[in-house]
Amino acid sequence: QLGLTAGNLSKHLTVLETAGLVDIEKGYEGKRGRTWITLTPDGSTALTEEIGRLKKLIARVETPTADR
């Protein structure tokens, strides 16, 4: 879905975990190794704030202004 290699995704997730934005749990489902990622409360706040900033950016791009 993300177009990342497993190693690259792992590095990104480690950064997010170190920052306290996600919790990572590794285990097995049957015989297959699985990783579960959960957004922490701080991660949820950061995501909400980032979405707000992106919405503002999109609104600025979509709204024509005289100084462009």
C-alpha cells in the first residue's frame, strides 16, 4: 500500500515509536509473524494537528489570490 520495502517501513515506524507516536507489538498469527501498530494519544493529537495544517495548505492553494 505504501510502496516501501519492509526495511524502510521498519525504520520509519521505529522513528515514530521513539517519538511516542505509535506503539509496536510483534507476535504471531498462526505460524506467520505479524506486527501490530497502534496510534498513541500523542500520535492521535499529532495526526489531528497535521491534518489541520494540510487542510490550511490545500485551502491556500485552492483559493485564488491577487498576489499570485
